[in-house]
Amino acid sequence: MQIVLGNVDFEMLIKLLISAILGLAIGLERELKRKPLGLKTSLVISIVSCLLTIVSIQAAYSFPSSDVVRIQMDPLRLAAQIVSGIGFLGAGVILRKEDDTISGLTTAAMVWGAAGIGIATGAGFYIEAIAGVVLLMISVELIPSIVKLVGFKKLHSKEITLKLILKDRSDIKQVIQALQEKEMTMDHVHIKEQEDQTYLLELKVRVSHRKSTSDIYDGVTQISKIYRTEISG
């Protein structure tokens, strides 16, 4: 029901308030994980998306009709541009690291999700917007933990990158065997002979998600053939 007092439409204000609360929920989840998409960014995306959707719908019915000029507008024409425009923000949080690993995809999806929640709220789909936020929280928080507990072996592992410096070419095979004995699964192997006559052994391996990075580092440095070690992941 639309409540109007003077020139103030309280239904629109309620829509903006609901979009702010739902955007706050998304932003809080990212903020707690120290991700690029924080509270302020999520609130701005959700509120402005809701506002543009309201403007788009209201503007479609604000132009007077006449027999001379017949104006027809799509009520969600402006809101449709939000989905494509928000891609610029999503691209800004996707990072490519030095080891060619990609991070920030989930955060980019949450940017898109915050915009979607704002659009749904602005269009008046309150229950659907609330349900969408609840399902988003379950999807990014609860489901991954459940999958790790009951999923395939590959889902129980994490990927790390090892950069090892060896002094002798004959040590390469022995080092790889030693790593396999430490329950490391090789996904990618890159060997490079360097100018100082040492050998760079770059490996992408999978290990149990229960092992911390420090434990893996301690285990790798115990291999006597390795001259220098660098680990990331």
C-alpha cells in the first residue's frame, strides 16, 4: 500500500531502508573476512540500485500521454543498466597474483548480488530480496564447509605454490619424490635453469586443508637437497 504525506512517499523510503539493511548484511559478511567489498561499498551499491530502480519505475508513468505524442517507456529500462554497469566495480576487486592465481571472484559476485538485491527491493519484491540475502549467506558461509566435510578428496585439499632453488640437476627427481612422500599431489611442474647455475623448481601442489602453511614450510625445508624455499597459497 502506498502511503503519501505531502510530497513524501513513505513506501519509497521503506524500500530504501530495506535495501540498506540487506546491503549491510552482505557488506558485514565481506568486512568480517577482510575482503575489498566492505560495509560502505555494499551499502552504496544496494541503496543506489534501489533508488535507480524506483526512479526507473516512477519515471515510466510520470510522462503525460497525449493524442499527438505517444510516449512509451520500459519501467525497468534504467534498472537494467545497473546489471551491466556494476561489472566495472566487480572487475576492480578481481586480482591476479604473481603466481597466476586469481582471487576476488566471490567478492565480485557479491558486488553483483548487492546490486540485484537493491533492484529487487526497489521493484517491491521484499520477501524475495530477503530470501536472496539469506541464501547468499548460506551459500558463502555454510555450504563450502559442508562440501569440504562430505565432498570428494580434491575438495578436502588446498592448492599452494612452491618455488625451490636447487644446486644440482640430479637433485630435482629426488626432491619431487620427497615431496610426494609428504602427501603432496603435483598439479603443475616448471623447471628453469638460472644464470647462476642453480635450478628453479616451481610446483603447484595440493595438500590437506588441515595443514597450515607454516607446517608445510617446515616439512619442505627439512629436505636437505633444497637450497632456498618460497611458499605461497
